[in-house]
Amino acid sequence: MRLGIRANLAQFSLLVAVNALVGGMLGQERTVLPLLAGETFDLTGYTFLLTYVLAFGLTKAATNYFAGTWSDRFGRKPVLVAGWLIAVPVPLLLIWAPSWGWVIVANILLGMSQGLTWSTTVIMKIDLAGPERRGLAMGLNEAAGYVAVAVTALATGYLAARHGLRPAPFLLGLSYAALGLGLSALAVRETRDHAQLEAAGHHSRGELTDQEVFTRTTLTEPALSSASQAGMVNNLNDGLAWGLFPILFATAGLSVARIGILAALYPAVWGLGQLVTGPLSDRRGRKRMITGGMLVQAVALAVIAAVSSFALWAAAAVLLGIGTAMVYPTLLASIGDVAHPAWRARAVGVYRLWRDGGFAIGAVLAGVIADLWGVRAAVGVVAAVTALSGLVVALRMYETHPRRTSDLPRGKR
């Protein structure tokens, strides 16, 4: 048993494929569900419409925390398989839903499934990759997931335009769930022993209670807590994009197919960009990538709030994808840099608790502001919050990559 992507290439590649299926489960909703809310269920009011994002965000955030704890206690593979079992009913509920309440239940299950499956694939890749190439590992993991989100968002947009909002778009999700469950149960192998191998090379035992891990990752450890708040704001942005962007584009008279293109463009650039930004953070360090990425996102959101044409929205979506690609894998890599292997899975769970809590905060914040002052005002406020988050990282976080420790605090070098 050895650490490293090349030494574990078969299992690592399989986990990349599994996470692409996880992303596809999320992508089935991004274009269609906001339109389904208005056309099929006659929902009015942005706050009520965003209840499904709130339900998803709260359950995914909470399940992320338990995914880390359970991965340490029971192993990674059982948690992954459990997540896929929970995913199977989701597309069926969306297809058959007679009321919006069914959609909310489907998103509660989707949040639970995403929390278990995505968290576990992250933890398993960190286990396999070892300390030197965590940025590359996270870039590949997140690229697979978010390229799948984009491809599925685009595909469901075309299916909806051609065959209607139901059931055709959600049949893709049903096939993803069946394939993901089969691969996870039959082909994926446990990776907890790789974390124990890495831990054996550390001088300290690194044992902490769950409460100590939670406190360090949330508040007291500068890099971990900075990453947690930045992750939360990043997904606040994504919740806004998921829930309100299709409505903003529809009010400008764009077709469902064009809305699907815009809904796919942002996660596509985000996903593919991580193939570059993940390994780049291994060479150039984490802090500058995170700070710069948050500020790029803020500029992109400000442009989206200000313009009204397909071409300018497309350019801003590309810019938003670039900024998110700079941030997303780098935050996860920084958690892996700082957290001891003995409690790393729990730290990842706490980080993802706060990060995906951003979906819920974004749903409430964007929905209330959109109801009071309009969608563009909601996007503008989130742009300002994103810029502030980038400044917090610039002022509080230290460089975490093991090869670039010149600005580490004394005692961490």
C-alpha cells in the first residue's frame, strides 16, 4: 500500500467517475426545476420558490458533518453506498410530484445523498493522493463533479425544450443513481488504511475530540476557519445562481434552450478550470488563489446584476466560473494541508457543513432581497458579500501548502 495518485490510479480514476455521477444528480435540477416551479406549480414570490434550495442546503450541510464522522468510525465505502441508496428515489419523486411539497422532500433526500457521496469521494481521494498532490486530486474530483453538473444542466435544458419539463429530464438522474450505486457497491475499495499509513509518518498522534475538531475548523485555526467562511460564501453564490439566474434570464425573454446554455456555462468553466487551478495551487500556493478567486467572483456577479443581454451574461458566467474554479479545489486542498490525518475526515466534514450551509443562507438572503427589491438587487448584495469574504482570506489566512511555508505562523513551519 502506497500513497500517491499514480500508485492508486485505478481506484482514483474510478472515484473520479463516481463523483461525475454525483454531480450529474445535482445537474438534473439546475435548468428545469426553477421553470417547473412557475409553469407547473404556479409559484409566486422568490422566497417561496427558493424553499427547495433551502431544503437541499440545510440537509446537505448537516449530512456533510456526519459523513466525515461516520467515515472515520465505519469506513469510507459504507457511507458512499448509503448515499447512493438515498439518491435513487429523488428523480422518481421529481417526475411524479403532484405538489411542491414533493419537490421539497426530493431535495431533502438529494441533500442527504450529496452530503454523503460527495464528501466521501473527497475524503477518499485525499486519502489516496498523499500530501504533495492534494491540489491536483481535488481539481480532478471537483472538475468531474461540476463538468457533470454542466453537461446535465445543458442536456436537461434541451430535453425539456423538446419533450417537456417532465419526465424526460429526470430520467438522466435515474440512470446516474443506478450506475453510481452499482459502481460504489461492487468496484470501489475502502481507503481508510491509506489515511492511517499517512498518519504513521506524523510525529504527533493528532487525536482530537469531535468538539475540538469543530472548534478549530470553525473558529480558532486561522487557515481552517478562513477556508470555512470562504466556502460558505462561495456556495451562497451557487445557491443564488441555481435559484434565481434562470428566472432573471427568463424575464429577459430568453428561450429555455438559451437559459440551459447559461445555466451550463458557469459550472462547465468552473469544472474544467479546476483541472488547471487545482495543480496550480500545488505549485503557487493556496492563499493567493483563494483570495483572487473570491474577488473575481464578486466582479462577475456585479456584471450579471448590471447587464441584460445573452452575450454579456455568457461572458459574466465564464468569469464567475473562473473565479469559482480558483477557489473550490484550493479550499479543500488547504483543509487537507492543515488537518492531521487522524481527524482530517472530520475536518472536511465540518468545512463542508459550513460551505454547503451557504446554499441555505443564499436561498434565504437572495429570496428575501429579490422579493423586496428585485433579482438584480439580490445579485448585487451577494457580489458585495463575496468581495468581503475575499478580504477576510487575504487578512487572516496563512499559506498552507507544505512546499510554501514561508508565511506559516511560528510553530507550524
